[in-house]
Amino acid sequence: MKHSMMDSLRRAVQRAGSFFRKQPLDRELEAEMAAHLEMAVDENVKRGLSQKEARRQALIRFGGVVQAKERQREERGVPWLDVLLQDVRYTVRTLRRDRVFTVVAVLILALGIGANIAVFSVVNTILLRPLPFYDPQQLVWIARPDAHGLSDMTYSADAYDDLLAQNRSYVDVTAYYAFSTSDNLKLTGNGDPTPVTGMGVVGNFFHVLGVEPELGRSFTADESRKGGRAVVLLSHPFWQRQFGGDRAIVGKVINLSGTPTTVIGVLPETFDFGAAFSPGTKVDVYVPTLLDDIRDEGNTLALIGRLKPGVSVAQAQTEAKSLFPKFYWSKKYPDSIGNYRARPVVLKDYVSGKLRRSLIMLWGAVGLILLIVCVNLSNLLLARAAARSKEFALRSALGAGRWRLIRQLLTESLVLSLTGAALGLGLAYALTSYLAHQGSLALPLLSSVRVDGTALAWTLLITIGAAVLFGLLPGLRMSGTDLQETLKDGGQGMSDGRKHEGMRNVLVISEVALACVLLIGAGLLLRSFMRVLDVDLGFQPATAAAIKVDYDDGRKTEKRNAIFEEVIRRVSAIPGVEAAGISDNLPLERNRGWGGPSLKGKKYRDGEVPDAFVYVVSPGYVKAMGMRLRGRDFTWQDDMKGESTVILNERAANFVASGGDALGKMVMIGKSEARVIGVVADVHETNVEGAAGEQMYLPTMRDEWGPEGSELVVRTKLPPAQLAGSVLRTLRELNPNQPAVEFRPIQGIVDRAVSPRRFFVLMVGTFAALGLILASLGIYGVISYSVTRRTQEIGIRMALGATPGRVQMGVISKTLVLAAIGISVGAIVSMVMANLIASMLFGTTPTDPITFFAMTCLLGGVALLAGYIPARRASRINPMVALRNN
Amino acid sequence: MGESKLDLLQGTLDLMVLQTLAAMGEMHGYGIARRIEQVSGDEVLLNQGTIYASLVRLQQRGWISAEWGTSENNRKAKFYSITKRGRKQMAEDAAYWARLSEVMGRVLAMGDKGGDR
């Protein structure tokens, strides 16, 4: 019969509706059919049949009542849904009966699935999701390919101007001032001055990224020029925190570091500068960087370009190759041309490219966990299957088809895994929101980690995948068992049990092997991490802390000297302070590089003198940082009245002295000369894991080197936190304008630098521990089951004279065989896998024998323990009791 | 046993039900079943019970409506009647069946002369 779409739709709705009104509809049908039969009987009686014959005839004409009802039900409802519901109801009933099994299975699944959702959310946020900017795949990061340090990856204002004027690849190019530091501004006018972190950006920054302010507007061209009005954009969190989310803030004037500044807008919550460009830091406000102000500062701008439509990154790279060598460091110096190179890369690759391998490894590790969970569940289900084989044989004898039984078992797996997933989702939500608030964890985009729609889809996928994976094998096994055999089988299902046991042994072995791979991987990473922690940083981070000092020297060196000397004298007098000193930059934080020192009087080829990192420091800094010094530290007398002096690190000293001793030598730094008075051990200035560059330490007391900031480093006998109050009080006494900036432990700076590695080690380590527990659970389950099944046999053997010790040994050796096979397989697989993570290791070879040995021993030990418990039980079997049972 | 009864083709029962209701007005399930049996001269193989699947199908499509009422001999029964949309559908389906049976008749009739060509 043909009919319209509308009719079909109406019918579908009605069918779905009748699914929920099953009982009233059934009652109605029943009544209707009863009436039908009565009427038929009446008619037949009228025709002269006896009551009994009339009913018989009526029933014949009607056909099967039950079948007719069934057909009507099928016609009006959703039959497959009914069957599914039946299966689910049956499943819930059986699972309720087996409470311990259900709880254990759901918990295991919740852990496995929860960990997978959490890791997927992290991977999705950092690696898969596009950057939170407009059309982000058109954005490129423009820097040297092998940049070492901030000065090396940034460009001068003149170079930026030339790039804007001469390029053909970009719609627009923008930049931010890479030397902005935390708490570099202070907000006054409302009680104590508040420290504020300001980021300098070129006027078109937000336009190029495609970020629209939530309130107000972005910078205008006038405001980005010298002499323009002082303006500021607020970040969303700062606006909330400092101004209570006051929408009337736009247009108001606030006092930023002594300058009345107009608030022109608030950026949206989704924009997090630190998350993308400087992981682990936060920015409070954005101020326009005036190019004319920084023209003499050298390399300060980090460049970001937006490609024209149709221009590929490769084309931009080709252009950069020929374009950048034409730029000037400063047009004031015509010979400063030719020092630049650049290789634009997709911005996303710059932001998260370095983490790709680590994240994929993490993803793999957590996938292994899910696999172990599945194997474990398979194993548990098989154990249950053995116990339930009678039930299934019975059902099959009553006419349930093989597929119906498999479907029933898969429904069970699905119910288990969906329940586990629901719990796991809760776990993942908690974990991701915890991670998103780890401000000190230097992973990009981490603050926006959350379980989003994609993660939910992934959850559903792995949940169903896992259910099929762990449910199918026991399902096929069980539905395939021989009906006759099982029903006949008297005792505990001997033949069937043995078949199951072989399968379960294989499962346990693979579980042990998987856990072994995880453990060895985690072990290698852990060992690498310990090696990283052991790295000689060139300074002692423990029991030292830094605080940013606010001062006003009116740009006079002498006045600054007096202030610094007084600050250091007063702070050193605080009880518990061992040493104090000031530097403009701290290692592992902001750094800057100049042309490095060269031996006075020696001729060098062009480009032979390497750049060096520059630290302008006061007397006492070297000691306060715990650096190892040969020669002498600066004194306050190393000022303009005396000879110019410098302290080099070993690497710079080696270059200057070409293998001899640099101490006492005169070196040239740019056009100035200075005497080397000390040599310090190499300090890790950019990262913990790489090598140190050349470094020079210049005294704050000289006019030639202007310090760019002032970090007071204090070395203490007490825990640094205890001194925070008295140090700040002392600074306030000297300068009431000193904002309440953080007293930051130096150890914290180091921790932040190694935090990504710590994060990955912690995650993989946790997964490995989980794998270990699951594997031991699997071993325990199998051994325990085999002991239970063989109670009678053991009883006979003991009655025939086997000692408890022998019985125990027998069980333990079975355990050891399983574990040994698993560990061997796992170790071999690990050898291959370890090579894949070789680039993530530090000071550890992928085949590190100690790690392999320790981890296999650990796994073997735990396996032994898991087998020992049932072995003990076996040895305590009372032969009499065992034989009487059954 | 003489000629065996006709098996109902898919959909024909629905049309018979519609036609019966169109011709007879409001009827209960038993009445419809009896009527079809009578009209077809007992040539149709119909288990009376199967009519209920057809009735619920037609009702869900909105072609017939149902209401509880009392039969002539005072039994509570569900009475069905054809709707406006049901009449329209019936007309379409009846025309379709007429054309189909005519074509089938023609096709089957040519079988006798087929050998000459």
C-alpha cells in the first residue's frame, strides 16, 4: 500500500508512544479480543451448536490468540526495543545477584575509561583542537628555526617594520614584546599598590589573531604611536578579580605604574595569552607596545603573521629565506644588516608541536590500560561463564538461539561498560578540572582542558568498543558450548572448566605482558626524570627565593647603586638570611643575549664570537643563587670610579681564553672593555635538559649596562616562605610604593621548567601502577579459581601423602610460569616500544638494563604475591572435607 | 477438499478493512472479520485474529478511528470507523488494485496465443 510521508511519520510517533503505554494497550487488546470471541460464540450458539462446540469453532476461526496478540504488538510497537529491554532487565537482575562481581567490574571499567577520557581531553585540547583564534591555520610563528633564548627568537622594531613593508605572504604581521615579565606593573590608587602582569603587544595584535574584546574595543593606530593616549585592555580574569566584573570600567582611568591609563576594553574569557604563548604564566593586562620606544632595545618582538589566502607555509618559508637577511638590527648602524634569518611555522606547531610525541605516548599508555582492563574483564566474565554454563545450556535447550545468547552476553558487557563509563566520566570531569587549574604546570592550552562534545563522542566509542572487546570472547565461548555435555556434566563442569582455563591462562599472560610494557615504559621515564632532577643547574635552587624590587632611580646609576646597596644591606640583616643580591633576570625565566665577550686585542672572523646571555647583577647575587665561583664576586666598588669588571661562565671563559684561564684577562663586550674577575659554573639559563650557552655577568654599578628589571634573590637558612613577610616589610619601609609581589621560591622556577616532564611521568607512572594492580588481580583470579576447581584433586593428593608445602609449591610454580611467560613477552615488546619513546628519555638508554631488571622483578614479585594467597589456601585444604564435598 | 483458499497478498487485508468500513459504517473487529468472510464467499484464508494487526496499523496511520461502545447484544466492544483521510487513501488504493488486476488479466489472457508466434 502506498502512503504519504506524513502517514509514515505519524505511525512512527504512535509506535514509539505505544512503547511506553504497553500495559494499558495490552489490557485493551485483551478486552477487545475477548469480546470478539464472545460474539463469535453467541453467533454459533444461535446457529444451534452446543456451548462447548460453539467456543471450539470460534477459537478455530480466530486462529491462535497468542499469535494474534503478538502480531498486533509487533505492529503497534518497536519490537527490537522490547527485546533489548528484556535483555537489559534480565542483565540487571543477574548483575544484582552477583554484586561483588558487578562492583569490581564497574570499578575497573570506571578507572580504565575515566583515565582514557581524561587523557583524550588533554590530547584533544593541546593537540587536536584548533587554537582559539579566528582561522588559526592561517597563523604562523615567525622565528629562527634553532632559536636559543629569547633574544635569538625575537626581532628588532626596524626589522618588524621592514617585514611589514616588504612581505608578499601575509595579510598582516603582528608581534608581542617578548621581554614582558610577571608583576612588571603596579596598580595604585586603591590602598597598597597591586602588582599587575602587563603584556606589551603591537597595536594590531588582537586584530591579526581575530580576537574581539568582550567589552569595549581594541587599540587604535593612534594609541600605538608615540605620544598617543595611554590605554590598556584587561584580561577577563583580571577584570573579574580586580574590578568585580564591573561593566562600567570601560572608559575609566586607572593608575598603572604612575601613568593615568584609560581602560578601553575587556578581552573575552576564552583568550588566554599565557596558555598559547607562554605556558604556565598569566597575563593581567595588555598595553600597546610603541615601536619607537623600543627601537633602540634590539631584539624584543616575537612575530606572528596571518598568511594571505592561498599562500602556503612553504611559500612563506621561501620568501623568508631571501627577505630576512635584508633586515637591519637597527637602521642607525648600516652594518647591522644581514643578521636575521627566519623560518615561519604554523602557529599551532610552535605552541604544541614539541609535546606531540609525549602526548601520543600518553595516549598510547592509557590505551594500554584500557586493553588491560578489557582483558581483565574478559577473564572475570569467563570465570563467571564457567559458573553460568548450566544456565545458558538451559536457556538454549528452551529454544534461545545462539545469537540471542551472544546478544544477551553483549548486553551484559554493554550495561557493565556503560555504568563504568558513567562513573569514569565523573572521574574524568574531576581530573580535567583539576588539571585546568594547575597554573604552574607549563603545558600550553591546559587551562582550557575540559570534557567536551568530542570527548563525549570518544567516550561512547571506547565504551562500546571495550564492551564488544571484552564481551565477545566469553560470549562466543559460552554460546558455543555443547548443550548435551554441559547438562550431563555432573560436578563442577570439569571438561568445560578446563577449556575455559586454557583461554584464561592466555588472557592472564597477555595481561601481564601489557602491564610489563607499561611498567618498563614508566620506569624509563621515571629514571629519565630522576636524571633531570639530578642535573647540575649551576646554582642551588633550594632555600632561595626571589622578589621583584620596585625602585625609582631617576635613571641615575649612582642613585640606583645607593638604593640597591641599602636594600641588600637591610635584607641581609633580617635573621635567617644568608645572602642577598639583585639580578635583572633569573635563570630558566626571561633571558636576553648580546654579542658575547672576546679577548681584547685578538682578531676574530665575522660571526666567530658567539652571542652570550647577559645578566646585570649586584654584589652578592652569585652567592645568593648558590653559584660556584672561581676568582672574586663584584663589590660595590666595581663602579664608575674603578675598572670595568665582568664575571663569565665556564663556557664563555673557555672561548675567551681558548683553553687557558680567563681570570684576569681583559675582554671586549661590544665597544667596551672589562676585566674578568671571576668565572662561574655554567648555569642552565633556558632549560634544564639542554646545554647552557655562554653567559656574562655584568655589575649593576656601571653606566654601560642598564639592568632590565630587578629580582632580589635571598638565600635563607629557614624555609623561604617564613621570610616572605619580613622581606616585603623591609622593602616597604624603604619604598612605600613597593607592591605586594610574590616571594617566589627559586625551586618553584625549576619545578615549573620540569613540570611537563613531571606531568608525563606522573601520568604514565599512575597508569603503570594501575596496570600492575589489574594484572595481579588477573593472576589472583585465575589461580584462585583453579585452586577452587581442583579442591577435590588436591584433597586426593593430600590424602595420598602430598605435603602442604608441595601443594603450595605446585600452585606457586604455576603462577610463576604464567608470570614468566607474560614478563618475557612483555620485555621483548618493550625493547621495541622503548625505541619509540627514545627521544623522550634523558640520560637513559631505551634498553637501560637497570630499569628492565627492576621493573620485571617488581612485576614478578607482585605476581608471586598474587599467587601466594590462593597457594596458601590450597595448602590448607582439609582432605576429608574436600573429598566429602561433591 | 476442493480448491484451496486464497492467501492474502500483503496489504490486501488493509484495503478490505477500509472498504468494509466505508460501505458499512461503524463496526467492531468481529463484525469486520465476519463481513469480509461473507463477502469473499469464504474464499479467503483469514484467521480472524489477524485483523487486529491490520486495525492497529490503519489506526496509527490515521485512516480509521476507534471508540469503545456497546454491541447489539449488549457486549462492550471497540467500534471502528473510516476517517476522511482513510476514504481518500482507500480511493487511491482501490484504483490501484483495479488497474493492477486489469493488467494482470490482460497479461494472463495472452498466454493462450503465445505458441503461434
